[in-house]
Amino acid sequence: MASQLLPFEGVEEVPGLVGVEDHNGEIAFWHLKGNCPVIIVAPHAGGAATTPRDAKRFGERVEDPSTNKKPRLTNDQRTMDISLGLVRTLCAMGFVPHAFLNRVDRKYVDLNRPWQNQATWKSNGLEYRPGDEEKSPEDLPRAEEFKRFKRSYYDCFHSRIRATTTALTPTPPRAWLFDVHGRGNTDDLVVFTGYGYYARRDFVYDNGHASLHSHLKRQKLPVPVHPPVPDPKTEDKAEAGGTSNLISGGRYGAQSFREGRDPIPFPGGVVTPSEDHRVHGVQFEGLGSLRPRTGQPELVETVGIGMAYAITGFLLDNGVLSRTQHPLQGHGAVSWSSAMI
């Protein structure tokens, strides 16, 4: 008999998942408080239908004429589905992750870029740039409103992630953050550790059967895993001098990677988080043609489910997660049995 893929319906099926509201009481992002050192972040999971009204009040981000900086506006479509499949499956296995799943369209704010790199907003004939939130109302109309915009849709998201990573780091082994993205020009599931800077390469690549790379390969996902070999120097864009990521690397990953300056891969062994708020960070990308399949949500969620099994497996194998050796016996078994007779 063939197995049947069944979609998960509705965010309400994740116990403890709550909406973090903006100043008007609309949900800016979903948050789950976990019971283990695992963090799931989806910064580009928003869309037009889920964006609060006040997030649109300053219009879409546009090119900054003073710097010619052009913002990227494309959402990582269906990464909310992937993330929810990942979170639900981890919860079902008893490892409840800390989760931060954004609902604001990238057109209005990009949570995976530094605030100063957001470019420009144009509203009612006026331009607003990062830094304008510090101006006085006399110097800039709606300055206070712009400050509230930043606080509700950018600062709140990052301050909660940082509070979580900081709270988890004092307890060894240090926590792991998984940053879920999507890129349209590749169908692979791309694993990225900043060439070994963001997370310890032995757990991700070198530990053979116990590595994250090996666990992902064994999941038989509907897409290939990249890099095809377990080596951080073959990660995406290494041949072009490398690339970097804000959440899984520059801001929260174990170490940052500086494009064109730092050697590829990380020149050493185990990476230790360099600051109290830093944890091991892994970014997932890709799934180009799979994610837009709106008629097959269960296929997209299957990727998240497979990722959850791989994450749990490699963290158990490497001693980051553990199961109790003395589980409690069930209570109420007799009453349940008699009720069913």
C-alpha cells in the first residue's frame, strides 16, 4: 500500500505557538518558546496576505538614490510551510524548538539584513531612510511613527531572538539555530555554515554517519542535498570569494564570515561561539521549483519533516540533545482502559 502525504492545516495545531503583535494588535510574527537548545527562524516567510496594515504605512522599500542601493523584495515563498512542518515534527518527537516565523512581506522590511541596509521608503512624497527614526518631528514629519515602525517589525523580532540565544548559551553544549530560506535558482536543499565559521564543521560534516549532512542524505528528500560532499569548502559561492548571511552568521552564528577577507573554509577545528549571544548557525536555502507548488502543500511540508528528523538525529548522535534514561510511567492507564471496555 502506498503511503499518503497528508498536509498539516493551520498554525493552531502547534501547541504554545503564539502571535507577537504590533502596536495595533496585529500579528507580526509567530513565536514558540521551546524546551531544548534548538532555534528555528524564518525571516522571509511573510507575504501580502499576512502583513499587518501598519507595516505598509511607509510603502514598499525602493532604491536609495543617494547610494544606488537596490533592495531585494522577493519573499521566500512557502518557507512558512516548510518551517511549520519542521517545528511540528520536532514537537511531536518531544523536542520543542524556539521558533520565530515572520509574517511581514519582505517588500516592507527585510529581517535578514542589517537595518542600515534596508534602502529607502517613500510615502506621501517624502523619503525615509534607516537612521531617520532618531530625528525629531521638527526635522522629519512622522519621525515618531517611523521609530514605532522599526520597533514593531524589526527590533522586536531580533531582540527576541537575541534574548533566546543569550539565555541558551550559558548551558553547554551551546545551542543550534537553523535559518530557513528559499532561493529560486536552485532545486537543491542547500546547507550553508559560512564555510565552517557559523557552526562546528565536525557535527555538520565530519562525523560520518552522525553528521547533519549524512542525516539529511538519509532522509530521501524530494530534492538533492548541497553540497553533494560533506565539506564546507564546497559550500555555495565558495569559488567566488564566499557569501555571508546575517541571522545564521553575522548576528547569531558562532563566528562571522567576512566576504573576500576570511579564508575558505574556516582554518581550524571546532568553532566556539565568540560572544554570549552567539550559537551554532546553519542556513537552509534552495528548493526553487518545489516551493511554488501551491497545489501540493504536503510535498513542501515533507521537506520540513525530513529536516526535523535529520536535525534531531544528528543532535542526538552528537550529544546536544538527549532522551531521559528513566521515563515516567503513564498515569491514568487503568481508568483509560476501563473507559474503553
